[in-house]
Amino acid sequence: MNVDAVGPCQHRVWIYLWLLSSISAFASAQTTQPSSSQPYSSQKGYNLRTSKTMTGDWGGLRNDLADLGFKIELSYQQQFQQNFHGGLNTHNAHDFSGSYDLVARLDFGKMGLIPNAGFYFKAKGSYSDGINDEDVGASGAARVNSDINGDQPIYVNKWWYWHQFLEEKIELRLGVIETVKDLYDVSLYANHEDKDFLNRLSFRNATMPHTTAMGVFVKVEPVEWFYFQVGAFDAQARARRTQFDTAFHDEAWFIGWGELGLTPNWPSAKGPMPGRYRAGVWYNPRSREVYRNTLDGRREPTFRGDDVGLYVGFDQMIWKETDNPKDAQGLGFYTRYGHAHNDTHTVSDYWSVGLSYKGLIPTRDNDVFGFGVAQAIYSAGYRRHQNNRADRETVYEWFYNMFLTPWCVITPDLQVVTNPGGDKDDRDAIIGGVRIRIIF
């Protein structure tokens, strides 16, 4: 590796870490000052080290707005990653990337408008393409940093109107909705690139048609331990668009979802341990090319629609650390599986398994350590007709969420990707990095 070339980046990392340590030292100083010498913000109840947000409650204004039914959150996520070994390239194979999210939640009930109803809005922006495509070579399903979206100015990512009926046993959502992460195959331990794992394969089922689209969603929870939910979403939605241009034009194609789930709380000597078990099916009407030999272009390709797939997921806390019912410290287990047709899908089967421990280190009760293994199995049709060297793409990932403060989380992350891109001839890659998340 060219040391001179990476020197400036190393300097930025050291400056970055120095700034974080300065914040920590300042926060500690704030909490050790005598009450008579506390600055103005502390006299108002603000403490930089213990506040849930970096900017506090704005002198009480934030809490007043929440009481009136308006909540707002601004967060910033930045990642630094480097490919240390294998992949496509290790020379200067490092990069910074990041995103920023603005979320607004309106509670129409608190506003005196509509009981048990409200509105959700999220806008976001991002920068950098990261190291995946040019340095690692992992597929889109196993992208080493799922938070990257290139250089994108701020845009509306999703929004929906929600309404709950029959004592909150039925929930309706209508708008631009994200099918996974928010609704389907939601995991207690591996669900979000900003809070859990970084590699997309570690927390997203590679056989499912992930999308953010105009649609409708209904969830019914007749008892607290069982639910079922269905939804329909525009199958032709395009990213970073209003969604009105496809939802109400062209073909009436909608991706359909259905999921059944159990959410038990298993008893233990130290209190209930939550679980989440789910099974679902999806339907996609969009036409896809069938993998077949075209005789070097002399045979017309074949297309087929009406895709159907299935998935299952299992999350369970298996050991609880304390008997405090509000304390989530302990060890959790998760696993997933998904299947799709092998004649039209590059990845026909997917599985993942892992562990998550909250409060692993004494006195670090909010920190989270996670380890997972995930694998995308390339379909027989793709291997036979597109790439006979295709096999299985596997990700091993470790992360540790270290809460410097409730509003600042630093996450070292290590990944090993075997067969990047699913090709047997590609070199296994080792990627290290760090993520920082700040909630303003």
C-alpha cells in the first residue's frame, strides 16, 4: 500500500477521533461541575452527556411541540471503510461516505384533529459511492455499506398517513412506504444500516423485492402476541421520485405482501424475554428475463412475470441480564431464510444467523455487540446460463455500538466477504471501518 497516498486520510481519521475525545471530555466536565457553576443550558436541565439529543430540548420548546403533536429529528451518519485484503483492489481502497436524515412525526390526536391518526415524513441526502464497487466487488445484495447512495441532494424519501382503529388493534398506512425495515421481515437485532450491521446482506433478505413505493398497508393485531398484515405497493416505483408518475400511470402493477407473526414474551427467572417469529409471502407482477441460453443472441430472450417468493424469520432473547422489566440487557438470537424462483432471480436462496448482546461490557449497559453470518446462494438458472463460476456470496460481520453519549454512537465494524460478487474466482475481502451516528 502507498503510505504517502493514504497519509492525508489517516490525518483526517486522527482529527476525527480527536474531536470525538474532546466532546467526551467536555461532556464529562459538564457533569462534574458544581451546581452553582453550571452554565445557563445546564440550569435549564440540559446535560450534554446525558441528553438524548445533542441540542437538548431547546429550552423546553422541543417538549412543548411534542405535547402539541409535533416531533422532529435530524440525524447524521458517517462511515469510513477500507479494504485491507482481497477483493478487486487494496491500493488506496478507502473512503468516507455518509447520509443525513430529517424525520417529522405529526400526531393529529394531540393536535385535536383526528384521534389515533397522524402523518410521517422523512427527507434525506447522502454523499460518496464508498468502496464497494471499485475496491471490494461485492454484489448489490452484499454491499459492504448499505447506507451509501452516491452524491444525492436532500430529497423526500418516504411519507405516509397512519390511522389506528379498534383500540389500536388495526393500523392503516397510506403513502410512500418502505416495504422492509419498517413493515416486513422486521428483526429485533438485524434490521437497520444506521443502528445494526453495515453490510446489506447481514440484515436484508436478498430474495425479497425491497422497495420504497406508493402503497397501502394494513396490520391487524387482535391480541398482543399475534398479528397479520397485508400490503400493496407500486411495482414500477423509481427511487428519488415523487412516485405519483408511476402509481397512477402506466400498468396497474402492484407488489403484494402478506405476513403472519408471533411476538411472545417467554418467561424467565429474570422476567419476560421478547421474541418475534414471522412468515411471509410476496407477489411481483413485473416481467423479468428468464435465464436461458440465447445461442449468442440468435435466440430471442424470454420474459416472465407473476413472481412469488416466501420468507421466514426468527428473533428471540435467550438470556436476560437483570430482573428489571424495562432493562433490555442480554443476549439475543436471530435467523432468516428466503426463497425465490431460480429461473428469473440471480439469488434464489438466502439465509442468515447471528447473535446480539446489549450490555456485554460491565458499566456499558447501552452498548451493543453483534455478530452475524449471511449467505446469498446464486440460482441454478443464473449459474447454468449466465455464469458457471457463480456460487455463494458469504458475509461474516462483527460490530460494536459504543454509546459515547445517548446522541452520539461510534461503531467499529469488521467484515469478511467470501466470493465477492458470487464468483468463485474473486478474492475474499477483509473490510474494516467505523461508523458514527449523531442525533441532533
